[in-house]
Amino acid sequence: MRKAPRKNRAASVKAKHHSNLTFRMNVLFFAIFIVFSMLIFRLGYMQIVKGEEYVKFLESTEEVPVNTSVPRGRMYDRYGRILVDNHPENAITYTKMQTTKTEEMLKIAEKLAQLIEQPTNRVTLRDKQDFWILKNHDVAYKKVTKAEEDKIRQKKDITTSQINAEIDKLVRERITNEELLQLTEEDLEVLAIYREMASGYNLSPQIIKSENVSADEFARVSERLTELPGVNTTTDWKRVKLSSLSILGRTTVPAKGIPKEKLNYYLARDYSRNDRVGESYIEAQYEDLLQGQKAVVKNITNRKGQVVDTVTTYEGEPGKDLVLSLDSELTAETEKIVEEELLNLKARSGSKLLDRAFLVMMDPNTGDILSMVGKKIEKDSETGKNIVVDYSYGSFTTAYEAGSAVKAATLLTGYNLGAITPRTVLGDEPITLLGTKAKKSIFNPSGYIQMDGLRALEQSSNVFMFKTALLINKTPYSYKMPLRLKDDTFSKMRNSYAQFGLGVKTGIDLPNEFSGVQGPSGPTYGGKLLDLAIGQYDTYTPLQLAQYISTVANGGYRIQPHIVKEVRQPSKDGQELGQLVTEVGPTILNRIDNSSDEINYVKQGLRRVYTGAHGTAKRHFANAPYTAAGKTGTAEVIYYGDLRENWGTYTLTYTHVGFAPYENPEIAYAVVIPWASTNPQQPFSANSEIARKALDKYYELKEKYKAEKVTDSDVTQPILPAVTKDKIGEDEQQ
């Protein structure tokens, strides 16, 4: 009877234990439920809410633009004649993977050295030192003692990379010349290959050799690609100019790659370090269009992160082609004209300072530059003889006093500012201001001649322009008058000149344009104001003079000049230009503040320069089979050119501006021959000779093109061969 209670107590304990276990299991299952619910919720969130974002992130880390060496865009003249082309050549490249080790690259370089001949002329002292360290690691780092190393490590605020850099610097400094001489010619060739392999980024093909890769080298490497991980044989494109015209610009070569000063700029735009990039003028100005688009590949990796395959997601495409406004045949012919006259002048006495001449021809209605010629005489470094080089970029990067060629702008400035009118008659006479020598016109050293604006242009009256400037200052001329300028007189005249394009940038689509130099101004510079009125104070570029006379010719509109006429897709068949992408039309920068009657009046005076009884260019243009108008100029200047030993020498600069036909102008031109002679008594007409010959050639070619049905159509246009035999490779351009 006593055992029953014990049995009940045992059952009670057991039941209690079971109850606790059940509770714990329920808690555990509930916790598991919560965890799984959170995991499911998180997975749903990642897939539904963040899924697209993660996919984009994954693609951005996998898809890499690679250098497939797409050809740069070509350049053509306005009639489809090739000016800059690409020539294919064999190339050997190397692509480094994320997991590639230095030892593996070195072994590949050693194998490649057995298959190709690699020039070693680009190997630097630093390259040799680093390579010696790589080959003699233990010996190299024993050159730095533990005490020296500890001293470097004890520096405050120094990172691990900075510590290593300082140690490496000490090692390099202690490598002797004798140790570097241990590197054999074979070692140097391996080094030359290795430095190219190591210069790029992961997954970005680096050109190991693209210049003078022989067919045998190409074949040997192609046969052994399986033994050379990362190495590939492909086609590179070499830039070739079919014209010596410097404004076409040049590109870097793979050996040079991106210029250091622009490295970060280009790397941020997915360029490789050894990419060709435009280095000057058109090549640089239109780099974004000419460069083309690289291929994009997706890298397939295994669990270890090793690339096992690549898939091309974008094939890449060549750069856009540029159709220039230039007429390459007109340019070639006018180059001959300018060069011939320059050399003839250089053979004359008084020409010791003469070294350059310019001619710019443009359409005054569209701004198309048809011909931009600059020639410069330099000494050949080997022979010491004079040679003539292209200096077309000097047409917009250098400026000179223009002389009487600017007098049309002075007259129109006088009309605009209300100082004179087309009916104004002024006396040409020597004028004397207080404390100065007499200023006069060349044709009238002592007399008094009444003349209006037409005759002032025809006969090139300095005094008419002097008196106009005085009237702009509201101080009419009187003998030995004191002259103190009003504060705004200089700015009024210069602002008016700027409306024509004189003294300001023209806006041409080329880099490094120069606006010219303005002399000092102020109330006490009265004599300089008179010099400004006849083009003998401020300086202007030849292109500014062409824009100025174009503004007069077209009725008062300053048109922005341009060198690129069209942007096109690459040609599909090599026979016709590609599809038109963009056409560059006329851009009006401003209209001068003159009436049409005033402009037409001045144009009559410019016509009389060519045909009038006293016309300064009558001898050259009176018998022309076309109508034309223009203005000659002679500027007395002080030399400040390249020959510093002759600075301060008195010399003469000759200019000529004009347009044709007179009734409906379609061509405008400017000639500048700086520092042509130190002899003011020597007769000179080369400026007008160049203008007449260039205009004759323009009309001759116009008839030729009409007969041969050569057009500058913007729809379909055949690709034509270059007009010259020039063929300048990118290596020669350097």
C-alpha cells in the first residue's frame, strides 16, 4: 500500500520532463521557422527588389572593353580624295589575366624572344634595374640591411606600399654598372618584351610588336599560341598621311602611347596606355570621332576566378570618317605657288629676315576653308641648306601687322561710329601733331589732294584713315595740334574691328588658335591710334584677314570658318563614302553694324584697287578674265621673329586680301608675307603675284571639275585617289 505514492511521483516527474522537452522542441521549431522565413524573405528581396541591380553589377564586373585595334576614321577632302588612311600590318599582342604571376609572364617573354626579334632601344635604366632585381631577387634585397629596413618601417604615417617603394629605391641605387652589364643581349630582348607585357592592365591586350613584324615571325608565333597563354597574333592599323599638310595632325605610335599629360583623361575613357591618340590639330580636335569603339567581351571564370573563356558582347566599330572642306588639288597647287614665290624672294637682297609666307582661301558664304597654305624656310640640320617645310598651322597660330589691307575695316568703322559718311571728302596731306614727325601717304609726300572713300581705298591713302581716326576721337585735324585720346577711342575702334574678325579668334575647329597681340592704349597713345587705323599696330592672323575680307564680301556677316565639312560612317565597300552622319553648315557669328549701302560703297573702292587708274593692284588684276576686288597692304614693322639676334630690326611685311567674283563672291583670300624685306626702296609685288596666281588656279580647277563632273555631293560620293604622291607614315611624322 505504501509503494503507490512513489509510483505516482515517478510518473509525475516523467510527465514534467516530457512537457519541458515538448516546449523546447516547439521553441526550436519556431526559431527554425523564423530563420527560414527570414531567409526566404531575404532571398525574395534580393531576387525581386535587388535582382536587376545585382545583375547590372555582375555585368559591369564581367564585361570589359578591350583594345581590338579598330582602324581610326579616315580623312577625305571635299571631293572624296583620300588624305589620311590606315594601312594594316601584322601585330603580336599579350593579354594579362587577373591570376597571371610575374614568373609566368617572364617565361612567356623568354619563349617569345626565341620567336621574334624585339628592338631594345626603348629599354630604360629603370627597366634594367627592375629586371636585374627580378632575376637576382635574394642578392638584390641583401643590399639593404635589416637596420636600414627597420628604420624605414619605424617612420610615422607610412603605408606598406610606401615602405616597399623606399626599400626598392635603395636597392636600385646600389645596383652597380658592373652588375647591370651582366644582362646579355638575350636578356635585354626578353626585357624589351616583358616591359610591354607588364605595361598594361588586366584583360587589356598590349601590343608587343606591330612595327616590322615579318611574315616568318607572325607564322612562328601563330603556330605556338597554345604554348603562349595570353599571346595572340592579330592585325594593327598604321596611320598614313597622303599629304604633307600639317593641319591634318598626327597620332602617337603604340611605342609612345598616350601622352603623359593626358594619361588620366584617356584612361578614364577606357583607352589603353599604348593606344594611338590624336596628338595635334585635326587628329586631336576630332579624337572622339576618329578613335572608334573597342570591342566589349564577357569573361567566363571558374570557381578559382580563373578566366576559362571570353564571349564578345560588342564587336566594336571603326572610327567615323571626316570629309574636310579643303580642296586638296587647289591646296597642292597653291602650295607650289607660295613656295616658289618664297624662294624667289629669299634669293633677293634685304631678305635675311624672311622665312615664311601664308595664303588662306575660303568660301565667304559658308566658312569652308578651301586652301590653307603656310610655308617656312628652315635650315637642314645635316646639310645646313635651306629647306621649305609645311607651316599651314601658322595661318591661325601666328599674327602679324597687316598694313593697309585693313583700311576697308577702318572706313566701315568710321561710318558705323558716325565719324564720316560715304559722302565725306578729306584732304590727303602730310599731317603733323604736336611733338611728332609728319605722317603721310606714300604717294603724296608733300601735296594736298581732296579725295573720298573710294579713292582713299584705290590709292591707299594713309591720311584719310588718320583723319578718320581723329574724327572718331572727336578731334578734327589741325596743324601741330596736341592729341589726347578719349578713354574709349581705342576700345571703340578695336570693338568695331572685332566685328570683322580682326583681333579675335575666328572660331575655327582647330586647337591653339591665336587671337593676336594688342599694343598698349590710353589717352597718351594718340600716334599709335593713327597706326592702328592703317594696320601698323595690332597684329592679326592670316585666317583673321581671310574672315575679315569674307565679312565684307558677303554683305557684312562674319562666318565661322571650319575645316571639317562632314562626318560620315566608314565606307562599306571602299568605293563610296559612308552614310552622312553630320553636315557642318554655315555659322553666323555676328553681322557688322553697317548698312548694306555702306558695305557696297566700300566694295566699290576695293574693286577700284584692281581696276582704277591709281589702283595699287591694277597691274596684276586689271586684265583678269573674272571680276575681283581687294586691297594690298605694306606694314613697316620692327622684327621680333625667330632670329633673336636680329630683334629690333626695321623690316616690311606685305599683305593682300580680296574676293571674287565681285558681283556675287564665292571665294575670299588673304596673303601674308612677314618680314619680307629690310629695304623700303625695293619694289615689291609678290603679295599680289600670289593672290593673282592662286585666283587663276581656283577658276582653272573650277572649269576642270565641271568638265570632269567632280562634285562635293553630300549624298553619294565616290572615293578618289590622293592628288599628290606624298606618303608619310606615322613613324616619319614623329
